Amino acid sequence: MGLTWNKQLSVGNAVIDSDHKNLINIVNSVRNAIRSRDSFILSEAFVRFEDWLCIHFANEERIAHAVNFDFSGHRQEQQYALCELQHLRDELVAKGGIWSDGATEHFTGFLKNWLIDDHIVRLDMLMKPALQVRDYTFWPGWKDDETNHIAGHTANLYLQL
């Protein structure tokens, strides 16, 4: 069964929650590619995952700065995570789809633990108190009439930064 987003994972901001939902879907794609032992699809899924992580990390940082949340620890964790995920991708892709069932379970478990437990629950929930005093659709630098249109449009927002 794949990962699913639920209200307990909400950090209180539409952009960040939307990013997390999208990242969960992408992690499910990566996990399926690992299980199917298809290194071409796996490579494509990892590229998509890394691209979205960069968008997500930029969104988080912009929002954190706007709500005066100290982001230094977050940034360090994000850089570490990107390096680890790139190492994981390189290791799996280099094996060309030939990995054991144990390795499959290890890598798919790692992705779940990193995204849900480490990133969302342990790290991003630290921002929740600062975010909850803002409107759920808060996006820094946008006019009030535009903030209601941002949920689910993170990629477009990122391109406008």
C-alpha cells in the first residue's frame, strides 16, 4: 500500500500541504519503480522527485522567512536529504534493476521514513505554530485577492518567484 496524506500531516499552510501531497504521490511512484525493478522508470521518478523537492524547499524557505521562522536548521537538513536521496538514486540506478527483496524493502522504507517521519512530522511541524496564526492560503508577497488561488499550484508559484 502506498503512502497517503491525511489531516494530521497538515502544517497549516496550503502551499506546503499541497507540496507534501505531491511529494507523497511521487514517493509512491519511486517506491513502485523500485518494487518493479524498472531502472528507467526509477530514474525518471527520482528526477521528478528531486525537482519537486527543490521547489518544495524553496517554498518552505520563502514562507518561513515571511513568518520569521528560523530556517537555518531546516536548510541544513534539506541539503543533507538531497545528498542522501541522490546517493540512493545513484546506487539503485547503477544496479540496473537487479536488487534483492531486502534491498527493495530497505529503500522503500527509507523513503517513507524520510518523507513522513523525518521531513513532515519531525521537521516541518516545527513551523506549524508560526503558520497557524496566518490564513491557510498565506503566500508571502501576494496580494490578498490572489492568496485564495495558490493551493495546488505550487509549480506555477515557483516559476513566478
